[in-house]
Amino acid sequence: MKKIIIASTCLLWANLAISQDPTVQDLKNVTEKEIVKDPNDTIPKIWKIGGQFGLTVNQGSLSNWSAGGDKFSFSLNASANLYAFYKKDRHSWDNSLDLAYGTVQTTSLGKRKASDRIEFTSKYGYALRKKVNLAGLFNFRSQFANGYAYNKDVNGADSSSLTSKPFAPIYMLLSLGLDYRPNDDFSLFVSPVTARWVIASDKLIGPLYGIEPGKTVKNEFGAFLSATYNKKFGKNLQFKTKLDLFSNYLENPQNIDIFWTNVLSASITKYITFNLNVDMIYDDDTKNIDPTKGPAPQWLQLMGIGFAYRFAAK
């Protein structure tokens, strides 16, 4: 019994001695220490990327139809709206790309272009205050394919004249100003310092867009305003509008160029969407498709139900 008591006492003292060793004690403290997650260890999600692809198809045919009409009609409209937004500390960088192309073909009129659009906008901002950024903006706008104006000749027959080509004209704009963003839905960019270029590689097309005969580029300098509103109502309805205004200091500054686009989307099912697009353009330098008339607003309206696919990622 004595041997057992002596052995137990020795083991107890040995354990106490070891526990007093600084190295061993530090290791013990480390293993017992509660682990607290450092919020800086988590990489913030600074990019938001997403977009929507849409396709609308309509087809009709008539045979021995007493009410009359075209024997065959077919229309196709495709669109893509992509975005990539960056936000970290005081820095922000918004990028958007809008593409659209549509055709309509009928027995009596043949094939004609219904819509054609390429627009890219990139805006970098540095926050001066919570809702105000010092910002630089770049905008590019053009089209994919040839465009024609359709009229009647002296005999009443349909005639056409070429008014645009792929990437002719091109509108490019570079601007520095202030960007007011009170919330995620609305943005107002105002710039007193803006350079704009109108480019048409075909010298025959250039004069239709205010470019001097024999030249391919027109330089403009003026003031620019861009207002964007993008609002989602409930789960199925979304409305987006963008209004761009430009005044050329060097020539008729009172004649303000307008580019206004509106999109209303309503989701019917996950992949079926109703879309209504209404665009308006006014440029005092752009010739009217009717030579007998002066500059006038240009209107584009598209409405349809078709396939739509949305995606978003961070």
C-alpha cells in the first residue's frame, strides 16, 4: 500500500512541475484559447456581374385569306444586356453593354431591319461624399448592319437609300464630371467638360450625320448630362430608363442632342418575358429620312413576348 501511495505522490508532483514549465504552459494556453474569426480574413465581394439574353420570334402566313394580307411574315429580335459593377472603399466602376438586332420579312416588303444597337458605357467614380462621386465616363454607340431609308419614287414604287453601315456612324463620348447617386435605383451624371466624336468611314454617309463632306470624323466639345433610373417592382416587373443630353459649345449650343431609351419587362414565367422598348433620338445634325423635311425626333418601339434568360454572380 505504501508503494502505491508513494508512486501516486511522485506522479502528482511530476505533473505539477511540468505544468509550471513556461513552454509547456504556453502551449497549453494556445490550445485552450478560443478562436475568434477576423472579419478581415473574409474577402469582400467587390464585383457584381450579370445580365439578360432575350429572343422574340413571330411568324404568320395566309392562304386564300379573303380579308387580305401578306402571304408570309416573320420577325426575329434578339437582345443582350450585360453588366459588371465594381465597388470597394471609395472606388466604383460601372460597366454595361447593350446589344440588339432584329429583322422582319414579309412577302410584299422583303427583308428589313427592325432594330440594331451596340452601346457600351463605362463609368469610374471616386467618392467625394456619401452620395457624390467625382467620375469619368466613356460611351460608345453604333450598329451591326446596313440601314436603309424607304420611300416612294415618282412612280409610287418603293425605293431605298443607304443611311448607315456596320460601325458607321460611331458615336464616342468622353466626359468628366460629378455623379449623384442617392440610392441604388437612380444615378445623375453631370459634366461641363465633354468631348464627343462622330465617325463614319464611308464619306458618302458622313454628311447624313453632320460630318463635313470629304471627312470621316466630326469633333464636338460641350456639356453632357446622363440620368439613369432602374427599378424593380415586386418580383416580376422591372423598368429601366436612361436619358442622355448633349450640348455642343462650338455649334448651336441651344440645339440639345437627346438619346432616351426605355425598357419595361414583365416576367410571365421563369423563362418567358413580356418586353416593351421605346427609344427616342434627336440630333439636329442628323438628316431626316424625308429630304423635304428638317431634323425631327427618331422613334423606335418594339413589343413582344419571348424567351429570356437572366443570370447574376458575385
